[in-house]
Amino acid sequence: MKKKKYKKIIALFCAALLALFTTSCTPRETGAQPVTYRIVASFYPIYIMALNLTQGLPDVEVTDMAGQQTGCLHDYQLQSKDVQALARADVFAINGAGMESFLTRVTDQLPDLQILDSSAGIPVLQSGEGGAESENPHLWVSISNYIKQVENLADGLAADDPAHADAYRENAAVYIEKLSSLRSRMHETIDPLPNRDIVTLHEAFPYFAEEFGLTIVGTVQREPDSQPSARELADTIRLIRSTGVKAVFAEPQYDASAAQILSQESGAAFYTLDPGATGPDDPDAYLDAMEQNRVVLQKALA
């Protein structure tokens, strides 16, 4: 009798273990829709574009490869984690125009990766002087260029991911309407301003200046991580005084000490303009940055 009872206890214990094991190994229902399409954006402005194009698509994942540790991708060093993320991606969305200097390394290691270049069809300006001239990749700082990039990215995603094609195009239309409205407000504010000459610290704004009829009479730091020499600062101060430039602009992504020195020594006012190269993980981040630029320019150039 005791033997039978002992066997029954063992059987119940084994059944309990089996039930526990089965329960712990069964995936839990989280309510989250599984990801069916993965977009990796090269850096922040493209990431914000992709966030807007994928609104309402919980099964489409968007990641920002470079993250917030960089403004533009000048001298960005591709890391092993970046390659791993790209190996899992369905598509790599890039700015183009030479911004992604590491792109050859990506294509060499991942030759089958689909790459969407948002710069297609956009005229590229030259930066620098003489033999040092190169393509300026800061296309997105012009709202008109940014709209074209949104269109390019939407078309590329629709072609590569037809299951969501209608959603990409509908989201693009909504976002472009917001961008067009902002562009109109900015022209209404900036076009009548009497002062058109500015000095910047970094060559992020030629496309912006071209769009709104501003003249960049001097750029202090062609590369944002470098510091201007005393001679470069002195030359720029003389330039500001001789041309009557009213405002010197730095960017929130970089050290503003050189711009502050220029302002103090020349008498020109110091302001901050945001090219939208970093910011919050918010689909409206580009719109908010450009709206703030509108307010700043209205004050600086009045």
C-alpha cells in the first residue's frame, strides 16, 4: 500500500515538473506585433524621415545607426555592431551625396543589402576652396531638398516593401504637407528681412541659405571638430567688420566658443541655428528645429 502511495506521489511530482517546464518554455503573448520589415537609417535626419514614413506600422522597425553621439557623419567610424545591425536589416536608408564616407565598407561586407539613397536627383553644392572643394552633403537643411528626400525614401520603401507601399505613400503625403506649410511660413518671415549676410562656423547651411536668399560671407570651421587658428579668427573678425555682418551663427551640436569670440570682438550678435543633425526621437523634431530657426532669424536679421 505504501509502495503504491509512493509511486502516486512520484507520478504527481513528475506531472507538476512537466507542467512547470511546459509553461516556462511556452512563449508568452505580449500583444506586440512581430517585426516583418527592418529599416536602418544612417543617422538622425534620415531616421526622422523614416519615423514619419512608418507612422501606424507597428510591424516595421526603424533604428538610427549612428545614434546621438554624432552630429553629421564626418569621420564616423563604422563599428562591428553597426555591421551586425545592417546584416539583420531589410534596407539601409542613407542621406547620400558623400555623407556616408564608410559606405564602401558596408557594400563590401554586405553586397546584398538594399540601399536607399535619398539624395537621388538633388543638385549637390560644392564646399571648400580651390583644389580642396568637395561635395556638400547637408542636403536636408533645405526644406525643399528634405521634401525631395522624403519622396525618394517613400518611393524606395514602397518598391522594396510592397506590403506597406500604400502606407508609406500616404504618410509621405501627410508629412510633405506639414513641411510645405512650414516652408511657406519661413519664406513669409525671412524674405522681407533687411539683413541677408551671415557668418557660420560649419558648412551645414549653404542649402538653407540658397533656399532663403541668405549670403554666407564667411565660414570659420569647415570641419566641425576642428578649432580655428588665431589667424583664421582675426581674418573673420576683419571680414565681419568690413561687410557689416549683423549675426554669427553656431550649431547646438558643437562647441560655440569660436562664435562667441567672433561676436565679442566684432560686435556682431551671436545666435544658434539648428541644422537638425541631432535631437529627440520625435517625428516632429525636424519641423520643430526649423520653426525655431525661423524665430531666431527673424530676431537676428531684422
